[in-house]
Amino acid sequence: LVQGVTDYAIFMLDKTGHVSSWNPGAQRIKGYRADEIIGRHFSDFYTPSDRDKKLPDVALATASREGRFEREGWRVRKDGSTFWAHVVIDPIRNDRGEIIAFAKITRDITERRESQKKLERTREALLQSQKMEAIGQLTGGIAHDFNNLLMAVMGSLELMRRRLPDDPKLFTLLENAVQGAQRGATLTKRMLAFARRQELKQDVVEIPELVNGMTELLERSLGSSVQIATRFPSGLSPIKADSNQLEMALLNLAVNARDAMPEGGQIVIEAREENVSGGHLSGLQPGPYVRLSVTDSGHGMDETTLQRATEPFFTTKGPGKGTGLGLSMVHGLAEQSGGRFTLRSGKAQGTTAELWLPVADHAATAAEQRREAATVQPGARPLTVLAVDDDHLVLTNTVAMLEDLGHVTLAASSGKEALKILQSRPVDLVVTDQVMPQMTGVQLAQSIAKEWPDLPVIIATGFAEMAPGSAPHVAKLAKPFSLDELAAVVGNVHAQVAQRGNVVPLRLGNGR
């Protein structure tokens, strides 16, 4: 029976640990023929480090004392290669209970171990992905509510600025309040970028041109102790991304790299084109990508820090030196752009941050650029505008801003109320919030398109929660918006309608 087994190494050891029998399974797994191994000590199967630790002696002593020894560990074949083994050693006793030999069974479970480790890595990646998704949902919700508050604060401050008397002290206080609100708006943008809910303006971006264009900014931001090196191959394909957000991401990565090199060093920004096929470890969709990387020679991160690096508000910097949203924003930008963000680092080994971004579709991008070029400059004629928002503070603020621009303004706190107003009196333009109970801004725009197909709609939103393809002809206004941004979008939308020939009648005063 033993000689017929080939999947297990089954052999005998004498009481001192020398091999006394050998089966075909042992030859297959360990590589020795019987005449090569019988008589040799079984410690030959152990790695040098295990022999130094006297593990063969421990195995026999444990089997003698406890009646069985069972372990897993690395073992060495005849050719010097290693495999992960499951080992069982049983003592053989005579009628007087004296140990006269040992029976040893060895299984090669390397493949099983690798499969188990792969399963554990996959499970860990899934848990990490679920955790980041949950954090993203929470972050996006908080940022949306915060945007509404900032909308009311910033809009009111801007209107106050136009009405305040010429008092330097009041003006200084007002400017402080405006700057604080703007910092809050920047914070929410980073939170929304992490949550992948920020509106991205996709452009064709030539990476060498973009990086060269921000060289002066990088040098000024990083200081003289840091040298910047760039490595870009000739003929590098352009990518499709939000150029402003990509610049901010690169600046964030460069500043992080500088902070990791307190005594100075070199930062290398490089890019190369990669073709991703199915089954790629990154989980990217198959296709061409540009891998943009920022590498430093700093102190690096340990495994625990590396695992948490892209979590929002996690930072290793001191108080007041970082929000913990820089890498989160980069992560969100890459994901929302159809790519990936990865980090490689080790203690005293520096850090490499990589942005995988899809190569641009030239035909589609050219069409987008033609559409943008056709945009007419905003007009300044008064309109009758219906403002819709379920948040009373934001609605009041939007109405005040529209009236300050000279428009006649109506207000509705829901989509249902807005439709009733539209049925009762003529309106030139609708400005609506997106996230409202019972009827969203997109749903309201669809209902308006059925009844009043020539009536333009602007959707004000703090993030891009609209499903792809929904309301493609509806303009969007990012919250929180300024008075100038509101004026520009209102005028631009009306100009585009006029260009298409769907001229909305303009009214002066109370509907005249």
C-alpha cells in the first residue's frame, strides 16, 4: 500500500532520525531516489535557518513526548528548490513501549497555500473596497449638506459686500468671512473628489505639456531643497481627464513627497503608456492607459500607514499641517476618470504614487471641443426665472442672487410646486436643485421637456449624482456658486437656446 502511494511522501526514520525506507511519493515530492537518501539524516530536508534553530531535533522530541508531531513549513528538495509542506511524525514503539523508529508523512501543499493566500488577498481587497465605498458614501452625503450651508453663507456674504457702506473695518471682517467660506468650499471639493461625486470637466490632456506648464508652480511650492526630474517618452498618447483636478492632484503628490524628505531630495515625475488586458491585478477595464507616477526618495511608509493612506482625514502630519484629504482626492479623481490610484512604499525606501488614466478617444474629444467652441457669450437681458430648492436657506439665497442680477424671480420648494407655477404663468428659465425629495432636478427637467420643450433648465448640484446619459441637454451649475458664475451660466444657457432658434421670449419687469 505504501509503495503504491505517489501523492504523499511516506517513509521511516530510525530512532536517531536517519531515513530507513522510501516510497515513490517521497521520490516524486523530494526528488531523491531511495539509494540516494536512505541512511541520511532527515534534517537534509530542512532549510539552513531551520537547522540552525534545531527544528529537526524539536520535531523528534515532540513526537516522542506527545505521541505526535504535526507542523507546516518550508522544506528543501534535492535540487535546492523549496516547497510548503504539511508534516506528520508518529513514534513507533515496541511491546515494552520503547521508541524504535518514527513514521513520517509529508504532503506538498504549496499550491493550496498559494490559493489560500490569494483568496485572503482577494477578501482583504474586497473588504477594503467596501470600507472605502462606505466612507465615500458618508463623505459625499456630508459634503452635499455642507455645500448647501456654504451656498447660503457665500451667497449672502457676496450680496452683503455690494450693499455695505465704505467702512474698512467692516470690509476686513467680511473678507475674512468670505475667505473662511471659500476654504470650506475647497474642503468639500476634496471630500467630493474622494467620494467620486464631483463634476469633472473631461479634456484631452498632454501630460508633458501639463507638467511643464506647472513647473514654476511646483518649484515655488516645493522650495530649493527639492529637485524635480521629469521623464516622458516621445509620442506619449494624450489622456482624457480634468486638467485642473489633475494639476491639483500632481501638486498634492509633490507636496507629500517633499514632506517625506525633510532634508531635501529628488522627486521624479514620469509617465509611460501601458496596455491593460483582462484579469489585470488593478481591476482596470482592458484598454490603453498612461501610468503617471510621482516618486520620492523619502522615509517611506510602513504597511499599516500604507493601508490607510487614502482614507479621508487620515494624516501623519502634525496638527494644522494637513487635512488628510490630499490622497483621498487623488484616489477619487482617478476612480471617477475611469482609472486607478496606487501607492508603493516601504520604510526608508521612498514612495511611488501612480495614477493610471485612460488614453483619450480623439474623435469623441474633438466633437466635444467643437461643441464648446460653439458656445455663445452670455447675454444680459432680464428673464423671468423660476428657482427650485427644498432647502429654504439656499432657495432664499438663490432668489436674492437672481434678483440682484436684475431678473424677475419666482420660488418653489419642490418639483411638484414648480410644475404648478409653470402651468399658471410664463417663465423663461428654471434653476433647480438636483437632490430633492420625491422629484429630483433631473426628473423635473424631464417633466418640463415634455410640456415645455423650449424652456431651458439649469440644475444646481454639489456633485455629479446624475446618471450617465440623463438630461444630456441640461446645463449644470456647481454648488456653491458665486454671483458671477450664476450670471455666466444663466446668460450662456439663454444664448445657446437663441443660437438653436428656440428663442425664449424675454420679459422686462412684471412679465411685460
